[in-house]
Amino acid sequence: MTKSTSATLIIIKRALVVLTCFAAFFPAFNPAKMSGLITGNASLFTNTISPGIIFNDVFNRPLRMEWIEYSTIQTIYFGALITFLGVAALAAAACLSFGNTKLRRLGLVVALGGSVVGIVGNTILRVAYGMMNENANVHRLEPIEPLGFILFYVLFAAMIVLAVATLVSLPKSEENEKFQMDSKYRLFLMILPFLVLVALFAYLPLWGWRYAFFNFRLGQELSMENFVGFRWFEFLFGNPARRADIVRVLTNTFALSGIGIATSWLPMVFAIFLAEIKSNHPRRAIQTLTTIPNFISWVLVYSVAFAIFSTEGFLNWMLMNLGIMESGTNHLMDNGSMWLKMWLWGTWKGLGWSAIIYIAGISSIDPQLYEAATVDGAGRFRRMWHITVPGLASTFFVLLLLGIANVLSNGLEQYLVFQNHANRSTIEVLDLYIYNQGLASQTSSAVPLATIMGMLKSIISVTLLFSANKVSKLLRGESIV
Amino acid sequence: MKLDHYKKSSGGDIAFNIFNGVFFTLFTIICIFPFYYLFINTISDNELVSSGRINLLPQGIHFTNYTALMQAAELGRALFITISRTVLGTASMVLTSAFVGYLVTKDAMFGRKFIYRFIIITMYFNAGLIPWFMNMHMLGLTNNFWGYIIPAIVQPFNIILVKTYIESIPKELEESAFMDGAGYFTTFRAIVLPLCKPILATITVFGAVGHWNAFTDSIILMQAEPTLYTLQHRLYLYLQFASDIGDVLREGSLDVDLMLSNRVVSLTVSMGSIIPILCVYPFMQRYFQKGLMLGAVKG
């Protein structure tokens, strides 16, 4: 056979491996899900890496009630484990197929072995399923025949056929050929594990957007019976109470982001004025000390707030000493001008830190410019205005655009720690609202609505970001992302 | 004529200098006074602290608060979890950022441009809180210590910082190593890693401070497993509890002792978790400016 057939076969083989790996990460295709008690969120991968799911969470009670034998549970786990090892071997084989002929042959042998192991694992799972059904109380376990059984059998069988066909079609490797791979692919394989991590934690969650179209509560199964289409979208915008809520939350969000954007020149001014302190030591000291608050968590900021503004705190002591107040109150419970307070805390924490980037920018401005300006008779303020500010403008512009793109994301932590039952109406920003709705509440609309809001937020933010990028390209001829 | 000009501006100059000095002194005091205030309150006589009478100077200095809290099992456990995640999480993140940052500078890589974008674009979108949570649940990382570590290994921003830094190193150094027959791993370990120390120091601090301060992941992911709560999560619970008690106290006359101990406990735990940051941070400060300047603007 020709070289090109084997090349085509290898490409088909890689595609098949990718499919198999996907199947191992999708709960719907989990061949170990043979009981309704195993959560619909567990994939083959999950079942394998956390034995606790099967041994403790799922079958703990059935085991005590003797609805299932311990040996059956063990068989299920080892079946899943062996099947997963087969999948892992296939993945390794696909990596080897990037090498020279000798490596490819090795890869095909590994693929063959992996498929056999996978089929053995799958068969063990089948056996376990039989063992489970022998128990008289099996209906308590809600047995289901997993779709994954068939799928994995088919995938592994196809792989065996393909591997054998490729082995036959592949030209013999030369006598003294060594295992070798192009640096092009070697580099790719080196970075591959990290790409898998990115895919798992940044791209796979997008699959969770499907909760927006179902009736779903935390801890429940997701099934097609609960599919409701765009019902929750209509509910979100149709229900007047809900609409009022959203208007309130968006007002808070835009107000807080707006204050932030309107004052985003502060760090720049901070840096410029700091640079005017000509002696080195005090300047360094100020820079170091004002960045400290950036490095403590919002919980600690709240703790600081609590220490100073509560009834026994510093502020009351000062006010009473100055004779402004008769007796102390807890200022944290006073919910006037919440937006301003939140902004002040953010500034206290972040101003010194945000200034660092401008300080770095100032130090990279050519000192000759200042000298020339001085010779020409420019005073201090003119030098600031005509040299420093233009020198920092592009950094400021980039950060401003990013700030505008992030207008919906105020972050969760600050508002989570400062919220209490009294200030909710003015502190609840979109991120906090999604948290309060989705995880802290147990109503039937919680998960779908929180998902929809997160989804819309992401889409709007990405659109804003790319628009900001366009603007930047038009005005400066440079992109920001 | 020229002298005149200088004389004229010097009046304004002095005024500006005074204003500037006063402003920065005040702001610096505002930034650090709270830490001083927390500290004197944790080492002073507890009775005075609870009634809010320690304000500028400590009185009746003692350190029993710290020793007492160290014996609380719940806190010791939380501290252990926090230290473990800080060490493991930071080490894995820094090594990964260094290695991936190095790899993406290699033009020879298959699909390099696409791969780089695939990683970097994740900085700008996320699926949202609920899908993220369900994903973590699906992967078995809820109520599981590794839920703190594994998702935080790949940090695109830190990868950008390292990549930009490596690009500023002369290419000849690496090439000469290649000439001598070194592979990618050897070059990375022997040439690139030592040269990247300043930027690695910067991202180590970012990573360590991030892990040390993290609490929302503890709140969201570890709900059913109190033994995995981080220190900040415990502190959050104490503070929430204490501020609720504060409400009740003003309305009725409940047992005041509870409030007293709560104030002291939350102050001491806070100070205890700030101290490590204060100890490490000043030494790392000098690296930030350079690292950030290279990375953040070029993004």
C-alpha cells in the first residue's frame, strides 16, 4: 500500500482517539453509570480519579442496607479504572504517531494494547452490571444500562481494526532507524498537557450553558424531560419583579464601574506627583507602604473595616474625643452612600498598586526631554503636562479601554464580604447577584437564571472587549488584546 | 531675566512641595495605620480591647491571644490547608508559567500562534459562576483539596509576563546551547530558568499572595468539607458571626462576653494572616516594577 493511505489512516486514528477522550470526559457516555444513584455529573474520568464517589457517596447506604455487595462496588471501580487506562493508552499512542515510522509502529502497538485493555475494562463493567442485577433489591439502585457500554465497545473495536490496517499499510522501518520526532511535534506534545488543562477549566465549563435551557436544581439529574427551551429567558425579562431586580442590580453595577472609570486617572496623577518627590528614600518608602493594602484579601479589608468602624472601633473613639459624637455607633451598619464607601475601599486597597505601572512608565521616559524643556523655560507643571502626561497616555488609554470592557465585572469578593441583610439593595452588583441567586438560594429558578445572567454577561463583556480593541486599532493603530 | 523666572516659580514650587509632602504622608499613614491598629489591639489587655480603649498605644502587652489561637484545632487545620495550597499551588503555577512561557516563544512549534491564542483568550471570557461550579463538580474537584490547586496551574497573565521576559533575553544564549547538543528541556533548565529569576520572583509573589488570600473558592467549592476551609474562609465566618452578634447586642442585653472574645479572635486571626505577607513582601517589591512594565503594557 502507498504512504498516503497510511497517512490518512493515521489521521482517522487520531480523530478517533480525540473522540474517545471526549467520551471519557462526558458524563452522558460514562460506561460506569449503571445505577441511578451515580450522579449524572460523573464522567468516566471523574469515576476513576475520585474513588470516593463510588465507594462513599453513592453506595454507602445501599451497602449498609445490603442492596449491593462490596465486591460488586469494587468490580465497578476497577472496570472503570481499567477502561480509563485503555483510553489513556490510546492518547499516548496518538502522541507517538507524530514521530518517524519506528515511533508510529510503536504507537500502533500501544493503541492495539490500549484497545484490548479498554475492551477488558468495559467487559468487567458489564460483569459488574450483571452482579448488581443479581441482588434482589436491585430496583433500589435504579439500574440503567449505560449508553457508554456500547459506545466504548464500538470505539475500541474500531481502533483495533484501524490499528491493524495501519500496521499493515505502514512501510517497514529501516534496520538501524532510531526513535525520532520532528522538533515541531515534540514542542507541540510538550505543551499539550497544559492545553488539556486549559480546555478542562476554561472551555469545558461552556458546556454548562445548557443549564439555561432546563429545569434544574443543584444535586438533580439533567434529563431531556426537563428541557424547557427559552422559558427561563422569557421569565427573566417577562416577570416584573425580576425585571425590577435586574434594573436595580445593573444600576449598582454601572454606578460602581462608572465611578471607577471616572476616577481611573487617579493612579496616573498619584504616580506623577510621587515622581516629584526628588529624594530617593522617602519616595521608595511611600511606594512600598502604599502598595501593602493591595496584598491583603478582601476578608482582611473587611476585618480592618470592622476593627476601625465598629462600635468599639477607632473612628468612634476619635469622634467622641473630638466631641462630635456623644456615643459610638456601628458605622458598618450605616448604609448611606454605599457606592462611595465601596469606591473608597477599592481606592485604599488599589491606588498605590495601580500607580506602579505608571511609575514604571515615568522611569522609561527619556530624561533629555525634561532637560530640553527646562532649558526652554518650561516650569514644573508644564513639564508634567507636556512630557509626562503624553508619555503615559498610551498606558492610560489601554487600561481605560480594558476598564470599559470590564464594566459588568466588578468582581465578587469585595461585595460578598461587605454585604449584609440591610445593604443588599445598594451593594448587590451583577457578580454578587449571580452568586446570591445561583448558589446561596434554593429556588427552582436559581440555577437556570444565574446561568443565563452569567452567559449574557460573558457575551456582552467579550463584545465590549473586541469593540474596545477595534477602537484602539483605529485610534492608535495598536491592538490591546 | 532667567533668574527672575526661577525666583518666581520657586514660590509655587515650595507650596507644591509642601502640599505634595503632606498629601503623601497622609495617604501613607492611612494605608498603614490600620495594620498598626490591628497589631496593638491583638497584644493589649483583652478587656481594654473589647471596650475599644486601645487606640494609639498598646497597654498591658501580652501574646497569649496568639498562643491561645494556635491551639484551636479548627484554626490549625485551616492554617495547614492554607500553607499547603500556597506552597503546592504556587510551585506548580510558577513552573508551568515558566515552561509554557518558554515553549510559546519557539517558532518551530506546530500551531504555535493558535496555541498561544487558545491559552491567552481565556483571560477575557468565562462561562460564569454556575457552569464553572458544575464543571468542577463534574471533574470531582468539589470538596477535594486538589480543587484549589489544579484549576490554578495555568495562569495566562503570568505566562504572558514570562514570555515577554524571555523574548527580551538575547537569542544567542539559547542557540549556543543548542549547538552544543542540548535539548529543549536542558536548555530550559540550564539557560532560560536561571535568566528568568526576576520575573519568576514576581509571579511567585502574585501566586503565593493569591493562594494565601483566596476564600471564594473555599466558600463555593468546599461547602460540605469544613476540614478543607482556608484560613481566610474561617476568618470570614468569624467576622460574619461577630458582626451579627454586634447587631443583636445593641438591641437587647445579651451576654456581652461573646462579643468581647469575638472581637479579639477576629483581630488576632486577621493580624496572624497579615504578618506573613508583611514579612515577605518588601523583599519582592523591587521586582514588580520591571516585570509589570514588560508584561502588562505589551499584553
